[in-house]
Amino acid sequence: MYNRIFPIWVVAKNSFADFIYGKAFFATVAAVIFIMFATFISTEFTFGVPERSSLDVGLGLVSLTSLIFSVIWGCSVIPDEIESRTVFMIITRPISRFQFLVGKTVGVYLYLICNFLVLTTVSTSLFYLYGGNLQSYQWLGITILLLESLIVLLISIFFSLFLSKMLAMVTSLSVYLAGQFIPQILDTSIVVNLPWLKQTLKILMWFFPDFNKLNIRDHIYYSRPFSLQYIYTAYLYTGLYILIFIVLGAMIIKNKDFE
């Protein structure tokens, strides 16, 4: 068991170090500055409830930047290794392609978690500075945003295995948008009045993650309590997609020609 996990950890650790000492660190710093600036501007133009405005803008930008970073870094981590030829040095060692894939995924996600923690700390600190107060269930709900980033990262890495970097980014964003908006338009009057369209959209939903299952923003912004069952469902749903994309990715990378 140790011989299988240790190579994954080595790849993950090295990948994480590459992000810490690379351009990703400066992207995190830039995101921190942007969140602070945007929060300050929004509260200056808000009357009555500046703390709510700071939370809306702050966590909204944390979610958005996490999504963007998940797509960019997810679509780049494997192709960059191929372009720099370092992948050939790695796979010639006693490490399988599957271990390499999992290690890279874990390494990127570890940095995404650190990035998320830094940005969330900045955002919530500003919220407290403006007089706000977060309940324990709101802190728990914030962790759900990390699950969304994980699914988007897995989707991005998956498409990067057989598409060009730019096309993988566009495809990953398209899948994310479809998973966000298709469930929302199912109950609109236009779709309800067209049964064939509603049925088509329901079929399409089988091929896209339903990100509304992870959408807990309103509960956080407006202090609406939610049940622990909702949290369990969100984590189980994410676990299912981890399994799906790891298996699909392993099947592709096993036969991938790195030349």
C-alpha cells in the first residue's frame, strides 16, 4: 500500500511546490488585492448594510477566482509537463501513469485549497471589519465552494488529456455553465410549455454535473440555515464525480502518446 501511495505523494508535493514558487503565487496575491479593492468600492456605494455587500462581493469573487484558477491550472498542469518534456523523466521511473495523474491532481488541488483559504480569510476578515458575524453553519457552507472547484478541476484535467490547452479551457467552462444553467431553466415557463425541450434538457443533465447541488451561496449571504443532510449530499455528489473523472482520466492517460 505504501509503495502505491508514496509515488503519488512525491508527485503531488513537487507539483504543489511548483505552484508555490511559480506564477500561481503571484496570481493569488493579485486576487487578494483585487478582492480588497472591489470590496472597498462596493461598500462605499452601499447604503445601510455594508457588511452584507462586503460578504456578497468578497465570497462571490473568491468563488469566481477559484473557478478561473481551477480551469487554467487544470488545463495546464499535464500539457506543461509534456511541453517541457519532464513527463518523460517521470514516467521512466517506477511510477505508473495513473499515479502520475493522481499526484498531479492532488498537487494542484492542494494549492487551490491554500489559495481558497487565503482569499476566504481576506474576504471574511473584511466582513468582520465592517461589523458582520458568521455563524458556524455559514463557515460549514463556505467549504462547499471548495467542492465546486474540485469538480471543475477534474473536468479541466480530463479534457486537457486529449484536447489542446485552449480548447480544453473553453470546453471545461462550457460544461460548467451548462451544469449551472440547465437545471435553473427547467422550471421556466418557456421550457414548461415545451415538453420536448424539457425532456431534452433532462437527458442532457445526465452528461453534465449539476452544480446547483453545490450552490449554497444564498444560505451563506442571507444567513439561512440548512440541514446536515444537504452537506452530506454535496460531499457524496462530489465523491461520485471524483470517481468518474479519475477512472476516465486513467483510461485515457494509460494509452496516451506523449510524443
